[in-house]
Amino acid sequence: MVDQGGARGGQNGPMQTETTTSTSGGGPCAPRRGRPRSEAAEQAIVAAVERLMEEGTGLAELSVERIAAAAGVGKATIYRRWPNKEALLVDVVARLEEQPEPVLNGVGVRDSLIAMVDDIRRRGLAKRSRWALKAALGQLEGWPELRQLYKERIIQPRRELAREIIRRGVAEGVLRDDIDIELLTEMVIGPILVRAVLWGEGPLDDDGLAEQMVDAVLTGAGVRPSGGESH
Amino acid sequence: MVDQGGARGGQNGPMQTETTTSTSGGGPCAPRRGRPRSEAAEQAIVAAVERLMEEGTGLAELSVERIAAAAGVGKATIYRRWPNKEALLVDVVARLEEQPEPVLNGVGVRDSLIAMVDDIRRRGLAKRSRWALKAALGQLEGWPELRQLYKERIIQPRRELAREIIRRGVAEGVLRDDIDIELLTEMVIGPILVRAVLWGEGPLDDDGLAEQMVDAVLTGAGVRPSGGESH
DNA sequence: AATTTACGATACGGACCCGTCTCGTATCGT
DNA sequence: ACGATACGAGACGGGTCCGTATCGTAAATT
């Protein structure tokens, strides 16, 4: 007996009926006779959801009525575009975060790692990102579609980027090759994530934090038998 | 005075009106005339909440009606003990996790760290703990009382324990003294938390994982200039 | 001009929830 | 025996929410 909590609809997607959206050369086979859909309304809806996120609205408080009111839009205008609330949120999450910066390949591995950690740090300061991450961790339980999408769109690209950097580090002899790639990744991003997400209070505004963390992880927490104390 | 999210009642606590609970020699000044409260009912209620947690019920789906049904109990029986849903959940969270194992002081620092990380790993395998952690991270937003209690009861003791072990490690010369204690802590618990909570999928059933992680963090992810590869 | 579709606003039905209250029954004290 | 209290079950009022339907109006095609 699953399905507790009310049978959410299946399909998602912006339900683009070939109208206004995606003016980019799509196939306008049928120009539709009546009044076209307002592009502005669509943007206002998405923007309203994002603004509500930034203001700290919990997923429970994020009702369609509230979204419509915040966007200055009728409820029907939302349901004309998305079949249900889930699809709307899926869509918003999908366009929530642009892909992470490609990280120039010419840069050294250490700098790449620092850039990545610093990216997480800065995102941890952004309320919108925190909302999404927390929602994904907690509230999206029992909401598999949204959680899945969040993983695909947000988590996976970053994880892949991290893996790539770290693989390069191993290849260049900067990172140890006797540690599992996954573990290396977790070592690098673990500290900043603990501070940014788990404790949610640690100071994140130090610009040198990422560098400090990466160096600490590279060098290790244990006292080095041969190398002298650095200070 | 934040109080966003709808003015929840103030007080909490099991509302023990000197009845059945705490038979431990309390002051039974007034033995109450009528039928005493059923200890079994109280346990059944708490057990039901915990069971629902383990089954993955989200905080939103965790309604009083559902709890009562799962416990085989009338709603009034719940409201006779706790003034509202929040108080019930606060109480359940409060008794959710026993304090972490004290970690024998005679044990070496490395073994203590491994024990701590392994504790997190094993908890990560326990659904109940995952539920609580995820709920704390995401759903308890806008529910300050519960979140606060979770931090006090669950997070703080473990964080304190970690700090103590690491402080000992620094004192004994096993851990570097030129790295901030907070950062050292985050380095140690970060990797396992990323695997257990954030990605939520990484393998946790390897008994040697904790040891592997701790050693990796102690030694560092970077290639050691002088020391040979350890294996 | 006629038609067709979208728009904002809002009413509606069905569902769920919270917290209270009422049943008839069970179990205590006196 | 009797009054007091707890019990399970469930009705109830007030509320929120989702998703649909209905307004009168606005903007496009034909």
C-alpha cells in the first residue's frame, strides 16, 4: 500500500503546446487561431517560484494559489501550462541552476579543486540553492520524480565535474592513485558540504576558505612524519 | 519572533500529569481517582511514529490521524498526552537516538576516529536515522522548535564528541595543530556524510570503509613528496 | 465582424488535516 | 455500588490545498 498522501500525477514537462515558448525555430506547424499565450506570464510564474524559494518558503507552503498570487496570475494560467503542481516544480528545478562552470582545463588541479569548493561555498550562501538542496534531501522524499530530476540536473553534473578534475589530478600525479576516485571526491567536497549544509551555521564568508580546505585535504590531517610543521 | 508557518503552540513535553509515566519514585501526591492512563498506549504511539519514520513516511504525511491508526489508538488518546502534533514529534525526536558511544579514552586517536565514522556509517544504514536527519535538514525548516531540539539532542553531542577526539589527537601529536579544529572535524566526518546523506546511494556496507576513510584523511589526498606509497 | 483562444479572478467539489467533542465501554479509586 | 477518568472510534467545524469550471474581458486569426 504505497500511494499514501494522494496519488500525484505522472507526466511532467512544461506542456508546451507549440505555442509561444521556444520561439527558437521550432516547427510552428499550426499557428493556433486564438490569442497566444503570454510569455510574460510564464516567466512571471517561474520567477515567482524562485522568489518564494529565496524567501525561505518551505515546500509545504509552496501552494499553487500562493504561486499564482505571487506571480500576479490566475491559477488557470498555471494549469494551462503545467498539468499539475509537480510538473511545475519539476520544471522550475530543471532550470534552477545553470551547469557548473566548465573549469578551464589549463588550470592546475589544485586550482580547479579550489574553484569547485569555492563554487559550493558561494552557492551555500545563496538561499535559492540552499532551498533546493534541503528540499531535495528532505522534502522530496516520497516525491521520486522531483528528487530524481534534482539528482540528474544538479547533483550529477557536479559530481561528474568533480570526478573529472580528480581523475586529471590522479593522471598528473598530483593526487594519490591508491585511493578510490569516489572517496577522493568525498574527501574534497565533504568538508565544505558539512559546513554549508549540515551544520548550516559555520562561517562561509571567508574567501580563503576553499583554498584552506583543499590544501588541508591534500596535505592530510595527520602529522607528517618527515615534513616539518609548516609554521 | 519569527513564527512563520502558522503559529504553532508554544509548550511541549509529554504533558505528564503525574499519572502513569515515570513510575520511578516520583512524588505521587495525587494518585488520580479514575482509570489510569495506559502505559502501553503511550509506547504504542511513540513506536508507531518511529515505525512510520522507518517506512519512509515524509513529515507531511505524518498526520495525527495516521499515527493514531498505526498505533491502534484513538486520536483523543494522543491529544490527552501531548497538546498538539508538534509536541508529540518533539518528544519522539528527543528520545530518538541515544547518545553516541562514549568512545573509550584509552583507545588510540585513530581508532576513535574510525569508531566515530563507523558509527555514522552504521546510522546511515538505519532508516530511522536517515529520516530524522533528512527531516532536520529539509522539512524542519520553518519549524524552529523541532529543528532546534534535533540540533541539541542529536547533532551537538556528536559534534562535541568529534571535537574532543580531535582535540586529543592534536594534543597527542597525531593530528596537525596548524589546522582549525572545526576544519579538522569537517575533514573527518565530511566524506562519510557525503556518501551517507547527500548522495544517499553510495555503498555503506563495507565494514572497512570507516578505516579506509580515516586513513585517507589522515594521510591526505595529495601525493606525498617523500613518503612512499603506503601499499 | 466573427471566432477562437488566453487572461485574471474566483467559485466549486473533493480530499485531507488539526484539534475538540461525543459516544459507549473499560478500569481505576472510594 | 458509584463517581471519575481513560479508552477506541468517529463525528464535527474550520481550515488549506488541488485541480476544474465559470465568469467577463483581451488579443489574436479568418
